[in-house]
Amino acid sequence: MSFHFPSFIREFRNGVAQVDWQLNPDGRYYMDDDGYGMTPDVEINIHGFIDRNGHVLVKFRYVSDNKELEVMRKEAEQIAKRLNNG
């Protein structure tokens, strides 16, 4: 896996980190200082959670709101806890 467009691995909490992965930037990404080159592209981001070894705990997917991210984080933390205690 690699990030071509602006993407982020957020801070680790309880052994997991949220990953915000931009698959496609909005059209302003391509424009120059004069606005030339702008495209009608829509920004597409997916989100997932990894452990400290980079293993994906919760699969990447499109998220519509922060409540969904909170549910994903809880799931990832439960998986990480189970893996570390197993």
C-alpha cells in the first residue's frame, strides 16, 4: 500500500490508529497558481484502522460521518486487545 495523494496515519490510541486514505483528490489538486488545470474530480477518501505493526484491523471503507468512525475505532480496539491477549 502507498499514499499518492494527501493521506494520514493519525495518532495511536489504545494500540490502534485511524488511517485516512485519499484515493482521489478534488479538482483543485491539479490546478496551478492561476487556476489552470482544475478538473471536475470529486474528492474520495476511505478510512480504516491499523495496529502498531501496520496490520489492518478494520477494513478500509467510505465513511459518511464521525459516528461511524467511532464504531470502527471501538471494533479495532477490541480486535487489537483480543490479538494481544491471545
